[in-house]
Amino acid sequence: MFFMSILILMICSILMILSSTISKKSFTDREKSSPFECGFNPKSASRMPFSLHFFLIAVIFLIFDVEITLLIPIIMIYKISNMMNFSMIIMFFIGILLFGLYYEWNQGALTWTK
């Protein structure tokens, strides 16, 4: 059994190394590495600075989106839990969400004009 697992590990490692070496790009093409703008030459630099505010909004969205996915199992707990425990868990969880929203609002992360 131990020999079989070592053999499978070695085969997987060899396949990963082989696929990595085969898939490497051997030459760079100027046309493929330039930005594509419908056949026209680009008028400005392709690497424009990215606004950090959009990144911050995306991270805030992901945090609150993950929190909402955590609410779904709490609904399933309702069937097997008593009402007092369920209401305490929900109030605590929503309190954390509201505190996070208030903190982001107070820090100015939700305002678009700066």
C-alpha cells in the first residue's frame, strides 16, 4: 500500500514537471504581447494606474458576500435549535455585520468622491 502511494506521487510529480516544461513559451511575439485595440495602434500606455478605490470596494463586497453565505447554514440550525439560542446567534452575527458596515462608512470607504 505504501509503495503504491509513493508510485502515484512520483507519477503525478513527473507529469506536472513535464507539462510545465512543455507548456512554456519558447519565443515572444511583439504583436501578441502588445495590447489589442481593434487593429489600431494604442494611443496611450497600456498599463494605466488602477484606482485603489475600486479594489477597496471589491474587497468590501467579497467580505460581505462571504458573510451572507454564512447566513444560510444558520437557517438550517433553526430547525434543531431553540428560539433563544437562535435569536442570540442571529443578533450577534447581524451586529458584527452592521458594525463592519458602520466602520467602513465611518472610514469613508463607501464614498465615491474624495
